[in-house]
Amino acid sequence: MPTMLNGLHEIDWSSLHHAYGSAEEVPALLAALRSTDPKERGKALSRYYGAVHHQGSVYPSTIASLPFLFKLAEDHRTPDRAEIVQLIVSIGQSAVERGDVEDGDAEFFTGAGATMRKRADVFVGFASEPDARLRRAAIPALGCFLEDAHRAAHLLRTRLPEEPGVVERLLLLEAMAELALRLPTASDEATTWFTGLASDRSVAPEIRLAAVVQRARCAPDRIGPDVVPAAMELLSELAQVHVPASTWADPPRKNSPKPKANGVPPHILAAFEDLERHGRVHSPTTDLLRTFHQTLAHRVPQRTALLAAQLRDPDPGARLDALRMSGDVMRAWRGDHTSLITLVAGQLGAEHLEVAAEAAAVLESCHVIAGPAREALAQHVAEQRATYGPNVWAATHPQLRRAHQEAVRALARLGDVRAVPSLITAFDSGVDAWRAVQVAGALPEAADALVPRLCDHLRRLDDAQGPAEMSVRSTLSALAALGDPAALPVVHDTLTTAVAHEQWGIASPALETLRAFGPAAAPALAEIRALTGATDAHVRPAAVAALWAIGGDHEEVMPLLLGLLDDNITFRISDAAGILGQIGAPAAAALPRLRSLLTHGYEWVRVPCAAALWDIGGEPEAPAVLDTLLQAWTKNPATANNAVACLDRMGTSAAPALPLLRSQLALPGRGGRFSSIGNDEDLQRIGQEVIRRLT
């Protein structure tokens, strides 16, 4: 054990904890950071981030290990010093950001922040080291941990002309803004500096751009009409100069071997590939521009104009980053995104296939509002098939295959049958058929072609245990969406097989699919009735829901639903309330229990019970229903879609909800369940209709 880690074993690490329990592994992790083996160091650092600094958290074990991390970072013999400094700074930033939180870990955040402030001079030394990566890791600390505002500002200003690295220079300006936001006494000095840099034509354009952005970040309420045009002009200037990645990017790490067929579902592999892809940065100004977009926030027209400039950059990497920012804008903020959708669609024909694929992927993720891109997508898909052949979906070139598949999926999400030929190729070839399954349900007009293939696909998923379960669920969901009764036999067979093998994770979605077919699924009623007494938490309510939808006998399902209302599992109560609301007045026997559930501690129980109360009891229940819906919506905005759907059914009785409706629909950020585009667009449409009727 190196002498610098003396005292490490004097700490009772087993009495401390991290994200996954006892912290007794921490000494070994710290020792491994001094290993001569890069793989061992990498594994230790990854584990430390994953457990001891999990998702930015600070634990007692994190605090206890800080002195040893500092010793490692200060010793020039330690490999990967920059990575250790970056870890220390991340811990400190979390501490500063979360030190005022009122939860059980607040004392740990406060303790870590105090440690950083005491060791601030250590970071000052790191920020002037010869190693650029070490400076890069340390510079943010100058804005976060120094308590003398004037000294910190002086260090940052004087360091700028000495710093040769573009990323490091940008970080110096970012640190100055962080300092001004943390210590208001530095605000005037920072603003003056930024203003001078922004107007100095002798300064590199990326520094002038950073000055514009960081000045806006320090005073977002004072962003004038000239700020975005100034940034766009600088972007145009920057686009004329190519900055090689070797001059600013960290050296690439060796990628771990990708798992092969080892039973890992393809959609899981694809999810990790997406994470890796979206983690890449292609330009030294990407993080700066993300900061600018965050600062501009709800100013959608200005952000769209800025993105238009970004998408004109000749560098494909810069356009890739801009496309991802475009998706972020549309997913987070309300507004008319027609021009931004059109700008994204304009990248479909990019020579760089990754750019084309990213444009299509953004359109797919925003498909609810992507209508203006329909013809561009259809033309692009047709051109790809004409150029590369009808089997381009299964092309061996990975970038070409992804570019085509993303475009086809985006077109399919819009319900456009021009996507069908490529989806048929997916099913018939078996290549990435899971990706076709995910969008097939959006094409009911093509049910004749798709349903037989989906049924065959479902039959081939014979190993429905484990990894294949999600594929079965996706296929069942697609069949439910298409609604073709020709699928009923295979869905029924899937249920029978799942029950026989106690595969309850499949039995439940199979029941939900049968429910979607209504009375046409009557041949499955005997099996469904048997499952209304199942012990599995999800299967029982799914069976009761299917029994009502298919059999339609409220006298048969009422005892079952009343039993679910008395359950301890909250989603069973909510599911039962939803079905009782569908039954309506004949479910009056449930009214007393529904009224009592309006005081339940969980809003996802209160809201469906309130809605059922209205659907069954009508006008006499209106005051209690409204009070419950509006309180739940205010406390948890995710309930908005459910609340507004009930308000829509309440007619004039919903009038007291008008102030909340107006105020919520006036918010610039997306709302509703998960704040997704689809849920928010539904919320706005139905909410505006309710307002129109009531006024």
C-alpha cells in the first residue's frame, strides 16, 4: 500500500455505506487507482462513480475517501491524475448544488462542500499544471470553490491569455459565470469582462461566442433581441474554420467488446449504443451551445433561429449535435415547431449517413408534431430504396442500415403506408424485425399485410422466458393497436402457453390485447374467468378488465372490482376504478368505497377514483371530484392528462377548474404524464376544448 494511503485501513469502512450498501470495498478501489494496469484503474474509477458517487450522490463513504483522493491527485506519480481531479470536482459540484437540500444526506453534501473550500488552493495549482487534461479537470473548481470572489475572478481573467487549449479557454469563461452566479459580488466584474471579450475582434470567435453565452447565462432576464443574432454571426464565422478533434477532444478510450448473442435482447444492445452515441461531442463549442439553449429556455423562436445557424455548419459533427439539441427543444417546450421540424427534415439528404439517421431519429421521437416532415421522409425512403435496392432495411453497412431504418420508423410513426414495404422486408428477412414491431401498430391501414407477419413473429418467439419477454409484449401491443380479429387465435394461444408455463409477464399483456378486441375475443372467456383469481399482482386486474370488455356483464365483474378496491396494491385500486367508471351508473354499489378513497395518500389512487365517482354518480359528486382532481394536479402535474379527461366529461360542472386550466396551459414547458410530446399535445387539445366550451 503506498504511504500516501496510510490511515486508509484505520477507517471502519464496513460501518459506512454507498449506493449499494456497505462501503468496505472502497479501500481496494482507492488502491486500484494507483495500479500500473490501465484496465484495473479504469474498472476502479467506474465502480467508484457507480457506487460511491452514484448519479452525483455523496455518502459518508464519499466524504471519508476525499482526503485519499486528494493525496492521489497531488502525487505526480499517480497515473490518470486528471480523471481523479475530475472525480473530486464532480463530488464538490454535487455538494455545492445540493448542500441546501432538506433530506437525510444534506450533512454529507455540506461536509463535502466544506472540504472543497478548504482545499481550494490545491485546485489553483492543478489549473496551472502543464498537463492540459489536468487543467481541464481543475478549472471548473475555480468558479465553484474559491470563496474570495475578487481573487477567483482575477485568476480566471489572467489565466485566459496564458491558456493555449480551446476547451480550457471556454472552461475559464464558464467558471467565471459560475462564480458570478454563486457569489453576486463577482457579478459586475464578470459582466464587464464578458462584454469586453464579446466586442474584441482580436479575440478568437469561440471565445467571443462564449462571452456572449456566459453573459446571458448570468442575467437571463436581460437577454436582449441582439443576443441571438450576435451568436449566430459568430457561429457563421466559426464554421469557416475547422478545428481538428485532436486539438481539443480527450483521447479516445478503448471500447469494451460489445456483447454478442449471449441472450441479450437486441433492443437492449441498441439502447446502450444510443447512450454511447448521444454521449459523444463533436465540436468544442457543443457544451457551450447546450448551455446557451438552456439559458434561452422557453424562447422557442430564438432557439429555432440559433439551431438554423447550427444546422448550416459544414461540419457534420456540429450538425449531429445540433440535431440532438433540436429534439431537446421540441420535447421540452410548447410552441409552433413547424419550422424546426422542417429544418431537421432538411438534413435527411445529408451525405453523412449518421447525420441523416439522426435527423430521422429526431423526427421519430417527435412524431406527434412531425407532420410537416411527412413528404420529405417519404421521398427520402423512396430514394434510398431506389438507390440501394428494396432490401436496404437489411443493408450490411451499419450506417446505411440505421439511416434507412430510422427514416422508415419515423414515416411509420406518422401512419404513412409508404413505410410498409420496408417493414415487410424486416419481417420477411428477420433483420431487426423488433424495430419494425415497435412502429407497426401505427399503420392500421396496412393491417392486412402486417398482422399475418406479426402473428408469425409472435409464434417464432417460442422462448418467451427472460429476454424474449419484451419482444412478445411489443408484438402483442402492435396487434392490439391494429385491431384485426385475425390475430385473435395466436393471441389466445400466447395466453394459454404463458399460463401453462406461469409466464405471468406475458399473460398480463396477452390479456390486455384480448381486452382491446372486446366481444370478438369471446372464445377466450373461460380462460380469462379462471385468471380473475390469479395471485400475480398484474394478471388479476388485467383479467377482470378483459372480462368486462369482452363479456360486458357488470353483475359478474362487480364483486371482483369491489375486491380490487379493497386491495393494498395501489395500481389494482386504480385499475378497478377505471373499469367501474366505464360501467357507469350500474356500478353505484362502489360509490361509498370510492368516496373514502378520495383521502388516500397517493394521487394516482385519488384521481382515478374521483373520475370513477363522476362517471358513476354524476352531478352530486361534482364538488368532491373537482376538489380532488385540482389538488392532485397541483401537487403532481403528471396527473394532468387524467384530470383533464375527467373535466372534459364533466361539462359545465368543470367550470371551477377554469383558472387552473388556463394557468397550466399558459406554461411554456410541456406538461402532463411524463411531460412527453404526445401527452402534452393531448393535454393542450382537450384542455383548450374544455375552456372553449365553458366560455
